[in-house]
Amino acid sequence: MKTREELETMTVKKLRRYVIDTGNSFPYLGETKKAKIIDKLMKIRAEREDTKPTPTAKEAT
């Protein structure tokens, strides 16, 4: 997923296309402001990072 800075540089049209292309779907996307879309994407990203298993010491080396 792109960083917040990368998302903020995108136009709303490109941002909406990115959301659709990445498989994220917001039913109200057509009337959503750019900031709300970015916030939602950041929440999704945080949730995904929380669900990833943390690497063990063996895997890290």
C-alpha cells in the first residue's frame, strides 16, 4: 500500500481508481472527500499490519 504522502499527492479521481484497483470498496466512494478516503485506507493498512504474524528471532536473522 502507498504511504499517506503518496496518497495525498494523488488526484481524487486517481485515488478512487486506486481504491478500486486494490480491492478496497467503499459504498459511498462517489461522494467521499479525499481526506476521508485516505483515512479509511490508513485504517485498513493498520489493521492488516496488526494481523500479520510478527517474525520470530529465527526468521529475523
